[in-house]
Amino acid sequence: MMNIRSWSGLPFPESSRWIALHWTSETPFTWSNDVLLPRGCGRSYGDVCLPSQTAVLCTPCDRIRRFDRERGIICLEAGARISDILRLTIPAGWTLPVVPGTAQVTIGGAIANDIHGKSHHWAGTFGRWVERLELLRSDQRIVCTPCDNAELFRATIGGLGLTGIITWAELQLVPTRSPWLETRNIAFSTLDEFFAITAEIEQNTEYVVGWCDLSVAGRIRGIVHASSFCDENAQSRTPRPSSANLPTLPVSVWTQATVRVANTLRWQMLSRRPIVREHYSQAFFPLDHVPWNRLFGRRGFYQLHAVIPRQIERTGIDRIVARLWEAKLPVPLCVLKRFADIASPGMLSFPIAGTSIAVDVPNTAHASAALKAIITDVVEMGGRVYPAKDALMTALHFQRMYPHWQRLEKLRDRRTCSQFWERVTHVTSP
Ligand SMILES: Cc1cc2nc3c(=O)[nH]c(=O)nc-3n(C[C@H](O)[C@H](O)[C@H](O)COP(=O)(O)OP(=O)(O)OC[C@H]3O[C@@H](n4cnc5c(N)ncnc54)[C@H](O)[C@@H]3O)c2cc1C
């Protein structure tokens, strides 16, 4: 048994095993009759990264196969991490168009959840930049592109690891000017202000995201972080990676009182720094410098990440925030992001045009009930909850939010399955 968890603390099932893929030429489907699930860095919050039976650790296959510095095309094994890729490509003048809030994510994981970042307004999702990938299925090895084996390609982008093991992928990068970003911190004190600032700033800024303080019921305030790469090397010293080491605390540090203090300090610090120049490792991945998940104690936490469609985004986000206040939940992190009207390539991709809200909440029975009620609201509003972050939605919720799930189920390799898929579709592994 492997003593690992999902990022928010869901335990690896007691009966499950793990094996590791060291070479992309290996075929783990022939090693046993188990039902497998590829696994990257385990940075998914919920049970999409927990196997029904056996996890196949893909991180040892992390080699860069080819990097075309003229055209900005990189071909790499799917266990390669975003941190390693950027370390190679940014000094050569290229970056990944889509990065999440942590650099400890593999290319396989990024494709399988069709991740998005603060660049959604021009880049869309990660899958839009995948040119080719190889899929290892229980009965074949197959190269998929948007044109060849296109249905399997669309099922694999955002396919939650269920169509087989991605062994390598070829990605298109975008040019960049330096490893440094300039970030403007712009304060807002109503949701209307957040929407107005974001809509305007997206016109000429590469990365946009909103941090929101909900710690006082009835008062919303926050900061829009608007960042673009600097034109030249703003500073010459690269920050040393911080090794934030902390054992998991016995209980969560987050109560309504501690959240209020932490948010007040953050608000004061950010309001005093209207413009900041930071290395990309700090600007893109602030949570990699804090042992965030350990602060929630042994019970872990929930992240609810939902998107509300454009037409009703204002009232929808209001409704979710009101529910959070009503339930008196401590919310140490709340992030708002607007998604543009850029079609996502995957059958089960999460982003739709609208606004997304992500909240972290300590795991308690009360939080679980309150968040489930919010998910029901999201479904009614025609929105979606992000499977990569989910531990709470029911099969009914999922199937209404992702009506294409049956197309994925048809293309699922019968020798792959996850705890998530069993939960939301009621399929069972043999
Ligand atoms: C601090 C933090 C911030 C984050 N910010 C964002 C964000 O801004 N935007 C966003 O979209 N997400 C975000 N995430 C979520 C994260 O990007 C995704 O969960 C991502 O998929 C995790 O990748 P992983 O390598 O850890 O994969 P895992 O979590 O191990 O697995 C994720 C899924 O990918 C599948 N998979 C993994 N490797 C392969 C492979 N080789 N072949 C086929 N399938 C595979 C697994 O089966 C599983 O279904 C964040 C997570 C954290 C912890």
C-alpha cells in the first residue's frame, strides 16, 4: 500500500497498490490484470488522482526528447514537470502558454485535467497547445493529434487519465522576453469593481487573477493581480527555491478569527505594493513557497472551484458568496478568475465563458454539507465544478454538468478507472 494522499488530504484507498513506469517503452497493462490509473505529482485536490486498484506513477518518465528553439516546439515525456520545462525554455525565450498555480504538475496531469491558468483570456486551456501525444492503451499504442485519431485526442484532453497512459506529448510554446514579471496590484471593494477592472486590464495584460477577502460577512474586498513579462532582464539574481517544510499539523489553523487576521495582513501588505517585479517562480507559483495543504491539519480541506456562465456571472458569484457567509465557513483562500469565450478542446474540459470562483475550506461535516448545497446551486445556474478539485459532487451533479461524459465512457480504456469515475458514474471495476 502506498502512503499517499490527494492534495487536499483524501487517503489513497487501503486496498490499492502502485507501480512505476520508468521507460515509455514499458507496458504496465501486461504486468497484472489490475485496473490502472496513471498518476503524476498528485496535485489534484480530489479523487481524480486516486486509483480504483493500482496507480501507475509516471513521474520517472520525465525526459525532454526534443526542443526546437527556432519554432518553440517541445516534445517531452509525460512525467516531466512544469518547473523543469520552464527552467529549460524561459532562458531560451519560450514559455508554456498555460501554467497552473503550482509548478509541481506533470504534463500528463496538465493534459488529463486540461488545466487553465491566469492567461485564459488569450491562451484558453492547456490542451489547445498540445500538437501530438502518444497514448498507451491496454491493447495498443496510438499517436493522436487534433486531426488524426481526433476523437481519442478530444477524449484524452481533460480525460482524467481514463483513456490510457499518455507517454509523451509535443507542445507549442509562446515567446517570452525575460524570466521576470511586473505585477500591478489593483484593489477592489465590490464585485462590480472586480468585473470592471478585470475586463479592462485583460486587454493589455498577459496574466490576470483576483484574490478575494470574504472574512467579514457582507464585505467583499480584494486585489486584482495583473502581470506581464518584463521586456528585459529586470534583475539578475534568480531567487533560490524555498524549501517550505512543515509536518501536517494535528488540526487546522483556520478559524474565522485566524482567517480574518491573515487576510487583513495580506490586504495591508498588497495595498502597500501597487507594483512588484518578481521572478516567474514567485509570480506564477506563490503557493509553492508555503506548505499550504499542511495548515489544514490531518482532516485536510475541500476546494470548491466552480464556473458560472457569463450571462449570470455577477449574480451567480454573489449567490455563492452569500451561501459561504450564511454557513459561517472560514475561507482562507478565495480566487476569482474570468474565463474567455475560447472553446476548450476536451470533451470534459472545465472552463466555459464566465467567471470562476475557487475557495479552500477546512474539512468538516458542516463544510461538506454547505459546499454540497452550493454545488446544487451551481448546477441549477448552468455552471460547472472542476473535477480536478472535487470531492463532493454527486453522480447527478456531474452528469448534468458534463453531458458528454458518456462519450468519454465509450472511449475509456476498460483497464483504467479512478475513485472519482466510480463515484460520479457508478461504474465499478472488476
Ligand atoms: C497549489 C495548486 C494550484 C493549482 N492551480 C491550478 C490552476 O490554476 N489551474 C488548474 O487548472 N489547476 C490547478 N491545480 C490543479 C492541478 O493543476 C491539476 O490537478 C493537475 O492535473 C495536477 O497534475 P499532476 O501531475 O499532479 O497529476 P495528478 O494529480 O497525479 O493526476 C491528475 C489526473 O491526471 C491523470 N494523469 C496523470 N499523469 C497522466 C499520464 N501520464 N497519462 C494520462 N493521465 C495522467 C491522472 O490519472 C489524474 O486523472 C492546482 C493544484 C495545486 C496543488
